[in-house]
Amino acid sequence: MNLYNYVWTQDGITAKDSLVYPFEERGLQFGDGIYEVIRIYQGNYDLLDAHIERLYRSAEAIRLQVPFNKEELITSLQNLAEKNAVHTDAKLYLQITRGSAPREHTFPDVPSNLYAYIEESPRPAAQLQQGVRTILTEDIRWDLCYIKSLNLLPNVLAKQTAKENGAVEAIFHKDGQVTEGSSSNVFIVKDNMLFTHPAAPNILHGCVRDRVLTLAAESALEVHETTFSTQQLLDADEVFITSTTSEIMPVIEVDGNRIRNGRPGMITRQLQLAYEQVSDIQQTAFI
């Protein structure tokens, strides 16, 4: 049961049940909008500034006017957490669309629509401990995945296919090269070196991805932002995925192929512990 009953819109904080949009809403009809998901640990936002910076990059990329400056937006999100009395692990969803107007493909001259809400979201402790299974799937998305847009149907279909095959995530590949997951970035470890796809337009520039790169550099781990193949993925010593809600998630199987011995690797564990420390969250007693 979700305990958080207040949402924030461009008109202020209101009860969730009172949130109503006009019939012709561009986010619904065109997917004409952007979003962010922000982690909350024990009532505190994690990587908030990084998420807000990315939100504005996405807005600029699709020429969408955000109705608040960054400082106002951050203050409003803090107020929303206080209004909901958030003290546990949760997540915030924030969405901005180009507004409500008669349905035409061209941009209307109307205000943007915005809303944000908070949901309970416990850390996936068992999966972080044991690792998860994944599948491979062809990347059929557009070439501007760095924009965190509402157009997620290919991601939805890939994630559903993963679920139907007993997996947690689908890992995209294009022309034999791994890009990212349906809702995550992908890392491999080979010969004590860390590899991940470069922050190019065709992948999401994940906030947790960036934090992992910083943590790796601080631990003197050799990092290569370069493409790698599906075969290199299968031959890796370790594989993990990263996202706001999955943190640093070990991958123990890809398409039925076990990664090494089917257990999370040492470097993955080191990064998980460093991540917990820098995020100021309760440390997991990893086996």
C-alpha cells in the first residue's frame, strides 16, 4: 500500500485523487514529454542534482519549456517529500509534457503540464545479494536514447519478453554490439578492467552509471568507455547493470549462459559496497 497521497503539479501540491488532465494531453497522445525517476533513501533524495540536470538536457533536446528553474524545481520536490512525510526508501516519478491542446503534430502555444509523485520502493536486497538473469534482444529503438522521453514502447516490450523468459532485464544489442538494458546501463569486467558503452546519443546517460565510473576511478580500477560485443558480454568475468532503482545489480546469467561461476564477482561487490557508502545507505552484508 502506498502511503504517499500528495502529488506536485505546476499549480502546487494537491491530493493525488484530485489530479485530472484535459482530454487532449500531448503526453498521452504523442508521448510528447520527458521524465525522471529519482531514488529516495530513508527520506533523502539521492543524486538529485544529477537527475535535474539530465531533465533539463532532455527538455532542451526536444525544445520543451520547463515551467520552473532548477532551484525552484528542487525546492518543490523537497517540499513534496516533506508534505508526504517520507522517511523510508522510496522513489519519485517526475513528468513534464508539452501541455494540453487540440491534437496537432506541431507545437501548441500552451503551458507545459507537470506532475510528480512518490511511491514506496524498498531496495531489492535479495537480487543485489544473489544477482539476476537477463536476456539479449535486438535494439530497435531510435538513435536519441540519451533523451529520457515518454516513448518507451520498445523498452516495455523488451522488459515483458525478459519477464516471460524468467529474467529480470533485457540487454539490447545492435549489429552485435551491446548498447544498454531496457531500463539500465550495462557493465562488464574482464581481466580486472571495467568496460561500458560510451555516453553516446544512442544510450541513456545514467546517473548511477556516472557514479560508478567515479567510484571505479577512485579505486584505481582501469575503466574503458568503449563498445563491446555480445560475445564479449558472454565471455566476461563479471557483468552488472546499473539504474536508479536497481543500483549496481550483479548479472549471473545472459540468455541461459552463466557468467563465470554464476555468482556476483569481486569487483562488482567492491563497487556495491562503495556505492552504499557514498549514498549513505545501510550496508548489505554481501556473501
